[in-house]
Amino acid sequence: MHYRVEFLREPAEEASVCHARSLRADDITVVAMQAMAWSGRARSIFGAGGFQIRDLDQNGRIVALEEFDEPSPSIH
């Protein structure tokens, strides 16, 4: 499946996309984990307050929405 992660300045506003990245994965959980890994950069550089995931194989339908309530995760 082909997905696009769209980072949002205002998670309640679908039109507030400030950065986007695409990837292919078989499992939406993998996509969500990758989005969290990318979130530190999106938060610090673009001021993202959350993200939504679109399934590009389903005409861009939004399949997940996440707000950042906690500090950026650190990847070790």
C-alpha cells in the first residue's frame, strides 16, 4: 500500500499541512511508527502539531490522525 504522512500545524485543520512524506508499507502500524520517527524534525522545523495519514491506494482517504501531546520521541 502507498501512504502519505501529512504533518499539520493545527491537527483539527486538514488544510494546515506544513510538510508531507510518502512511503510504501503493508501495515498502517508501520506507517504510524515511521511518522512518529519523522515527527521531531517536522515539529522543530515546520511547527507541526500533529499528523494525518492518507491511503493513496484509496483516493487519499484519511486513515489516521494524531496530535502531538507529548515531547518529540528520541530514537536510539
